[in-house]
Amino acid sequence: MNTKKITDKTERKKLKRASRKKAAPKPKRAAGVARGSLKKRVKKLTKGQRKR
């Protein structure tokens, strides 16, 4: 959820919590699957490029 336009902190928090509640639950990993398998992957950078 994009809440950059809302300046009031409590209002933003309320909206974020509501959207989190509405969202579908994240899938649990199966027993035989690696622990980091559900992590978001970092795109490989070309040589000589800065990360930040």
C-alpha cells in the first residue's frame, strides 16, 4: 500500500494495519524446502556498478 501522500502518522498507521489485515496470508514453506526459499531475490549487478 502506498501511503506517501498521507502526512498524519496515526492515520497512515491505521490504513497500513487495515491493508495488512485484508491481504492474503503468506504461504508457509514446506518441511523439505530451504529456509531462504521464500526470501525476495536480489538482482545481480554488473561488474563495476555500485550497490547504493
